[in-house]
Amino acid sequence: MNDVRDSYIRQSLKNWAARHQLPANGRSRLIWSVATGRTEPHRKQRSARSNVRDGFLYRTNPNPYWDYEPFSYTRLWMLHMTLTTLLHLA
Amino acid sequence: MLSDRELIVRLQGGSLEALGDLYDRHRWMVYRTALGITSDAEAAADLLQDVFLRLYRFADQFDTRRPLEPWLYRMTANLSYTWVKRNHRWLRPLEEFADWLVGNGKDQPYTQAEMQDDWQQVQHAVATLPLPQRVVVVLYYLNDLSLQEIAEILDIPVGTVKSRLYYGRQALKKGLGLHQERVPDFNYEGP
């Protein structure tokens, strides 16, 4: 089944894959997940329905092991602005 | 250096060091396979973690007389398959509809010219294959597995593997314009 075109497809695919870097600290993140019996924090920022990263619920703390906070700074700020506006109108 | 079997035995005893060693040894193979099937680097990174978390979780049930790699391939293919099905159930018809609206871009010469690298063209062609064919193509071309090994990993007859590979190759060659005798030069860059 091997011919020149097969070799071309094979090497092109390998070249494409080689351009991607393996995730950094994968081993330590894996062991951390197992040791703590928890899934990774960044998974919680993904929408359960579509499994895509939810832009609104972004991580405010750069620490990857920081737990997701349901009341992010953005949400608190929006809540503050809404309540302030309503109080001024009242 | 410990063998996979010895590391699995240690893993069954709860050794996280053994899990880390197995991860270091097989991570590229798992990541590359997931990347080939999903065409999504972030998803491949997540699946890489998932595969080894499941290895840890199901280590007790693992038969140490059997090799580890087919199990890793099978788990990676299954999880990647599930990921693609879940994420492209609604997206694919929309993409096809958008393609239909703007016309068939493959027939336009500038589309090929825009894709500068061979590897990008091939990856794009693989990503458009039907999922069963894509899994076989990735295992065969990207991981250099034999038809027999692929059949055992996917738990399907060798004839089915041959059939999927045949149609996958035809689609790739058609998509890449490889029916002509001239094949572009290439250099291997990867590890």
C-alpha cells in the first residue's frame, strides 16, 4: 500500500503534529489531579453543554490550581454598577 | 529503566511516580493521536490528561500480561471520537452550509495558494474526513501502526480497517490533488 503519495501524506501529517508543543507541566498537573482526587480547575470554566471555553467565566487568578470563583471580579463589578444605578434612580 | 509492565504493577500499588513515568514515556503518542483526530491542540491536551487519569483509575483492572500501548491507543481513540461527536454535531452542518453559500472553495486556485505549507493542507484534508476514516488514517499514517494492530485497537475486522483506509486515502489524494504523478518535496521535521 506504500507509494510516494503515502509517504508524502505520512510525513506531512508528522510535520504538522510536530509543530504542536506538548502541554507544559503535564506530569505535575496529572499527579496533582490524582493526588487531590479532583479534576483540573480549568475544566470548570468550560461550558458543560458545548465543552468550549466560556469567555465570560475567565480565570481572574493566573494560578492554574486556583478554584473557579462563581462571583468573579467582573460579575461583582457588574452587580455593583447595576445596584448603584438602581439606587440612584430610586 | 523499568518496563511498562513493572510500572503498571507499581501503579496498581498506588505509586504516583509510576504514573508520572508512564506519562512521560507515552505522552507524545497519546497527544499526537488525540491531536490528529480532533485537530484541536487544547482538546488534545485535555484528552492527554483524561487518558492517564483513566489509566490510574482502572489500573487495578489492567491485565499486566498485555502490552500497554494498545490500551492507550484505544482509550485515546474512544475519548477523541466522543469529543469530536459532541463538538461537531451542530457545527459541521453549519460549516457545510457556509461552504455551500460561498461556493466550493476547493475548485478555486487561490484557495490552494493560500495554504502555504504541505502539512497544513494534509491536516485540513484529514480533518474533513468522516470520523471512522479519520481515526484509521491517523493511526496508520501518524502512528505507523499496521492494519492488524489498528483492527485490534478499534476492535473491528481487518477488512473494515482496509476499507476505511482505502476510502480515506482516496479522499485525501483527491483533496490534496495527488492524482497527478508529481508529488511536492517534503522534509521531515518532527521527533
